[in-house]
Amino acid sequence: MAQGNVSGGHRGAPPESSGTAADRAGRLETVLLRTEATLAAVLDATGDAVCVVDEGERVTAWNRKAEQLWQIKAADILGRNINEFFSNLMVTRVARENTAVRGRYHQPLPGTHVLINAVPIAAGWTVLGGVSAEKDITGMMHLNRAITHAGREVRELKEAVAQGGAADAFRSLLGHHPRMREVVALAGRAAPTDATVLIRGESGTGKEILARGIHDAGRRSGKAFIVINCGAIAGDLFESEIFGYEEGAFTGANRRGKPGLLEVADEGTIFLDEIGDLPLALQVKLLRVLQEKKFYRAGGFRPVGVDVRVIAATNRPLKNMVASGLFREDLYYRLNVINLEIPPLRERQSDIPELTYYFLREYCQLYGKGIEEIGAPQMAALISYPWPGNVRELKNT
């Protein structure tokens, strides 16, 4: 790839066939040097232990992470047959069998756990060697073991906290990944205010749990927390559900009228989930409520005042929708006062053991089971899976 970039960057350069043999040799040497420098930089930048072998199973690349993981210096292994140092390696196996493996769990040494991606290096039908990238997950496995042994202490601590009345409003938002801690910290600072919050994140990341935590940690915690899924209510019913209606507003209406969800949430919090699915016509009415703190019931002529905090959430790119005319710009900026983004589970793999054991204990208690430990290969499989459904998918699994 680097070679292509080098040669493709000079459109006006003469073809390599022109010039003397010395000129062509000089150009090829320059390309080779740049390619080697690029490869060295890539190997040094990656967080995985990378090993490359040729068709004779001699080591041709061994990066700094491989030195740290295997305690073998590059100077001691480069150019030598890798079988002098290891046996039954994945990198030699994929080269021999011309097959690739991805996310394979392996425990090459006692106390060391890795996930391996390995592919053959081939030119047409000729296999020239193999390359492997090994992610060290030993720390996650230690966390797995620690959670197993500390399960009883954690349960006792939670019981003690609950009895003391000091339960954390964000206790249900599990995980200790730095990005999650940043989200929770910012949510905690926003909670005592009435500022509108926009929560972004993929489906299943826990947006509603975070919204409820903000409500519970704020001054409205004793009041209603009303959830409205903007994508689940039919457009023709949305207005009457949100704003309510007066007596005789339409055929089939309750004779006494009906208060909308906004009135039910008065002095509390209203959580607008999937706000990106709200039709444009209703976006205008929602904006007016946010600005004026009052609205009209369907068929009504008397304004109804409300005092609600608004938290909205979406898994859609609202900014792009604004540019496309699918979402009102003024409403976007009215909602986007405090912006919180929950990272997907695949970007916080270190939280998977904690989440797994939390759900395991929950279901064991529900179904009367006594499973206390998950094996290292099974936990490695959970860690390596990309989880497109995020925490919700992990819980269901």
C-alpha cells in the first residue's frame, strides 16, 4: 500500500521504464526505503504484538509490543526460524494451510492470554509466509478472575450501601472504562441543573439508564420520570399523547378530555428517546414548548403551563440530518445544551468481564442457578465479539 502511495503521488513523473538502469535502480531503492520506513512505523504504532515470517518460517518482522509480550528482543529473533523459539504457532499454521483465523483465543504461556488474528501472505497462488497480530488480554483475564473471587464482597457492599441510603444514582451504568467514567462524571455535574441534555449512542448502550441517573441525581428526583419513544408512537396519535386533548376534540375521544404526557411529567423529567424519529411538524411544537414552557391541548384554546426538564436521546446523526433538512436546526441547538456520548461496547472491551458477571449473578438469582465462574476461553470469546447490539445484546446473550 505504501509503495502505491509513493508511486501514485507523482502524476507527472516519467514511467519507470524510462531513463538508465541506474536511474531505475535509484527510484526502486527510494520506493523500497519508504516502504520499509512506513512498515516500521506501522509496526511500532500498533498496540498488538506483530510477527511476520517468510516461506521458510524465518522471522522477518518483530515489533516492540512482541518484544514486551514474549521477552525476546528483535535482534535475537529476526532472521531465525521461529520454531527455534515456539512450537505449533498460529502464524506458521496459517502459512502452511493458506487459511486465516480471527479472534482466536490462545494461552501460549502460563499466565498469558492473547487473542490472535493471523493471515497468510500470498501472491496469487503462492504463499510467501504469514503474519500474526496478538492482542494481550491477560489484564482482562485477571479482572475476570478477580470479579469471580470478589463476587460475595461486591454483593455485601451493595447491600450495605443500599441500607445506608447512599445508593449512587448512576449505579446501574456499569463499567470502569475511562470514556464511561468521563460520561458519568459529566452527567453527574449536569444533574443538579435544569439544562437540557442530548445523549448520543448506538442502540443498546444504555441511554435511558443514563437519563434516569441524571433525573435521580437532580432536584426533581422525587417527581415523575416519563419516557416517550418518538419512534414508537404513530404520527397521528403523537400530538394527543404528548399534549393531551380537550373534551370532544375528535371522534372517540374521552368525554372528559385527557392530559398529555407533558402534563403528567410536570415538575419532573421527560425523556424523549429516539428524538431523530420525530416528524418535522411535531418538532416545531416541541420547540415552542421548550421555549415558552406552555402548550395547547388538541382542541383546546387555553394554554397549559408546564415545568419539565427535557433529556433527549438518539442513535442517529442529528447534525447530518440538520444539513439534510430532516431535523430542525433551532431544535437541535435547543436540545444540544449538554452533549453526552456513550461509547459502544466494542470500544470499551475492558468492561465486558464486569458486565458479564453482573448479568450472570442477576440471572442466577432469578433462575436459582449456582454458576460462579466463566472459563478463560469463553470470556475471551465474549471480549473478542464486536457486540453490534452493545450491552443489551450482551445481557440477552
